[in-house]
Amino acid sequence: MLGFYANFPKTIHGIKHFAVSVSIKKLQQVLVETFQKLNNETLSLESIADPSIPQCKVNLEFGIAEAGDFNYLNGEEENRVQKEIRKKPFQVLDFLCAVRYYRMQEERKTPLRFDYYMLRFTFGEDSMDTQVFHERGPRYLSPEDVTNIVCNKVNETFSKRILKALDAS
């Protein structure tokens, strides 16, 4: 089933609740579009989190769940998911996020260990809940950092903030 990972872990490392000021369909469309765009970006660790490694670059790679696997969100996969959202928005969307770290030394990239996160987005009428599970890796980005990156990138798409955190957890 597209968008749902049946084996999503029961242990959760980060939960955040959001009030949403657009339709769930629009939010899901922007969320998928944002993940596909992030798959092609390199970010500095300093710009997205409290860095534990100086001069570190980060690549985020997102895949969407389908049955027991995750499909990399390239342009073709994004189009397929967007088509399904237009038909009927999902109640739950699950993603895998691989975070690749690189230390920059004199114009050379030195790869470091990866972090692997699973993200679950649950949608209500005017709300969205996120659950983050850290599968493995050094945790240079915390589960809260991952949620904040997603929230900030989605909010940048609109002229006003559409996602507002409801708690500080």
C-alpha cells in the first residue's frame, strides 16, 4: 500500500503535533514536493542544527513507503504519489530519511557515517502529527532536528506559516 509502512516501529524517538492552516491535500502535496526537492540539495549542518562537527555538509534522501519497502522520491515517484493525493489524501504517510554527512577539508568531501530515520505523518482535519524513529547512525541530527527541517522547509513554500507546533516536545 503506497504511503504506509506496516512495520513502522513502536518505539518513537520524537513526536510533534502541528496545527495546519491549509487543506490536508495541499499539505501532503507540498510535503512530497519538499522531500523530492531536498533529495537534490546539500545543506550545511550549521544551517539546520546545532553542529557537533565543524564544516560538515548534509544530504537528505527521502523515500516513501510502499508495502514493506521504501521508494526513492525522484521526479517520477513524486508524480505517482501526487496523482494518488489528488484522488484522495492519505491518512498516514511514512517515509525513510537517510542523512549523509560529509566533512569538508580543503575542497574535498570526506564521507562520515549515515543516520537513518523513519518518519510517520498522521493527518487530522486541521492537524498533523509527526513520529520519528532513529533506526541507526551517529545521530548528528536529532529526531527533533529532522522534524524542524521538514516543518521549516514546508513553511518556506507559503507566504505565511501553515504549520504551527502545538507543543515543545
